[in-house]
Amino acid sequence: MATQNVSAPKSAPGPKAWLPLGVLPAVRHDTLGFVRDTFRQYGDVASYWLGPIRSHLISHPDGVHQILQERVKNYTKDHISYGMVRWIIGDGLLTSQGETWLRQRRLVQPAFHRQRITALSAMMVARTEAMLDHWDGAKEYDRPRMINDEMMRLALGIVGDALFGSNVTEQATTVSRSFNLLNEQLITRFRTANLLPPLLPTRINREWWNALRELDSVVYAIISARRQHNEDSGDLLSMLMLARDAETGAQMDDQALRDEVITMLLAGHETTATALSWVWGLLSLHPEVAERLYAEVDAVLGGRLPTADDVPRLSYTRMVIDETMRLYPPVYLLSRKVVNDDEIGGYRIPKGTAVDICPYITHRHPEFWPDPERFDPERFTPEQVARRHKQAYFPFSAGPRMCIGNTFALMEAILILATVARRYRLRLASPELPPGEPLITLRPKGGMPMLVEPR
């Protein structure tokens, strides 16, 4: 799908729908089904009205590259979806733009240096072992565990230790409850075109603010405790607290710190935990893949616990994770606002409209993924990866706004998977995977109940 330069590019085709809601009823009924059917019927560039927003679904990797990398300044996060996310996380690294984002990125980047991340590996494994010891102690092997909840608690503890030097495991229930409510409300508000900030004292708005206050109470408590010491502990929070703006010499105030902390706290545990939940479910449905993974873990580790040095040797384990995120990318949809008129795939993309990039669809594009619904980790051998379009697979986004924590997340996922597989085999409590629930991330709807069995 090479970008063409023609004098009068045509408008993209797409499903017709009446304003003011446009296709929102179809999106609300089945988001993943809507984008899948739109791609199948209209191709790599499709246009539709999401309520008052005229948007374009861009599915070909060429278009993804153009938006996220080649012409990234023409496609900004000045989109209503990010505006609504700001109601929760403020102006942190995920939602900020321009010079603000660049300054924050420079401040945060040292915390994600490879050597610093490698030093966290022992903590990741120790926390996973503590979870498994709890499973051993319970000995309830005939009762399903909600593996998605287990992964959420584990990932939240890891991100608290690694990024903030704080044990937030005790607050995991509060964080999860609050974020779940905000997560579900945010998606419902968008899909019903309820785009106004939650200011009026309605019941749903009161629930919103109560959940946000609970979340803030955890975050501000972390900041307050660290303010009392005001020393470099080597983690992200202390680095941000001590950092000074190169031009003004000013330090971050509590509000700015809050926005960064809550961004890392939520983004840092939700995506990894969701990906791992899908990994366990898919391994249960594909025992031949699971057996190969167990064999690799046994051969590489020889009965001992994994370390950071083992991560590159656990190559099949990484392939399993990559293939899982191809089928179930935690961040399944990215939206941008168009600054100036552009053209993608021979179609006109007018300024002021929006573009939607859907990894869930591009990761299934038949031009790049034969038999796309099949779970096959062999797609991610080095030879296969080298031959494939670089933007055919982008679970962490791409370009300058690529997720800053991608290396952290991959090492964490590999170590957790290897540590658990060393001791346990997980089996779905039902004969099939739950459907995907597209909230802010693509969660398993209703959770992932599984039986844990000692190996």
C-alpha cells in the first residue's frame, strides 16, 4: 500500500451511519467485530463517523508507519480519547505532547536504561516465587483461580518496587477496584458520546470522583512518604523528584509527580498482566506449544530460578509472548488527530479529522500473517521477523512515541512466565478462551479462571 501523490485523492469508503451517533451503536455493541468487519469490507483505509468525530481506520503497515513515524508531527494526541484519559492520569508521559512530552521523556529515560532494568530481575523473580509459594500453601488445586487477578496483583507489586521503591501490594485491591471502575466508565462514556467532563453531581459522576480520590490517595501517599526523605533511591520517583528543568531550574510539583506516578503505576501493570493472562489461556488450549515451552524452561534453567542472563536464552518463551500479543495486543487501538491534509493509500485524510490504528486488525492482516487466527509462535523466529514489514507488528506502538517501558515489560513477562512454568502447569477451567473485552486494554471478559497444577 504505497502512498500515492495525486492531485485529487478520493475520499475513503466506509460504513454509512446517521449523525449524531454515527457508528457508535455498532462500536458499543461489538467494538472488535466492527473494526474487523470494516477492514474486511472496505480495505486498508476506511472512513466513518464516531459520533461527532470523522475518523479513518488505517490497517496497512505502510499507513501505520506514515502515522507513527514518517509524518508523526502531523498526527497528534490532541484527540478526544486522550483528552478523556487525561481525566484519570493527567498530563503524564502517555498523554503529554510537544515540548512538555520531550522534557518528561528526557527526565524519565534514565530509569529505563537496560542496566537499571536488568538489576530489577531478581526482584521480579522473587515476587513471582512469593505468589507461587502462596499457591503451594493454599493447595486448592481443584478450585479455579482468576489468573488475570493473580497477574494484576503480581505486576502491580513489581511496578511499585521497580519504579517507585514502594510496596503497593497492600493497596492492590484499592488500585484495581478504582481503576476498573474508571476504565469501564471511560469506555462507556466514549461509546455513548458522553464526552463532557464528569462535573455535574450525578450518580455516575460521584462514582467516578470517589474512585479517582481512592487512586489519588495511594499515589499521594507514595509521594508524601518520599518527600520526607528527599534522597536518591535510584528509582524513577526519586529521579523525578530531584530532577530540575535545564532552563528554569524548577523541580516537579506534587501534581506533576502525581501525573507521572499514576501513568506508570497503571500503564506499568495493566498491560503486562493482561498479556500474561492471555498467554496462560493460549498455552492451555495448545498443549504442544506448552510442552515445548516447558522443555525450554527446564533445559535453560536446569531446576534453578531464572536470571536476567537467561532472558535471551529463553527464545521460545519470548516467541510465545510475541505471538500472544499479536492475537491479543493489550493496547488494541491508537487514535490520532490530523493536523494538516494528508494522503494515505491513495485516499484523502483531511485536517481536523482523526485516524484510528488498530493493532488487533493489523496483526491479522492476511498480506503479512498467513492463517492469521492460528496461534503459532514460529511466526517470530529471527528469519520470519526479518522478512516481515516492521509495522506489521507493533504491540508497544512505534516511532518516537513508542512505549518507554517495552524492554522492562518484555523482561518482566519472560521472567514471570519462566518462573511459573518451572513449577506449575495452568489449565483453563472452561473449554475455550473468554472473549476479549476492549476497555482501555483488551482484557479477557469475565476474567481467566484456571486450574493450577504442580508440575
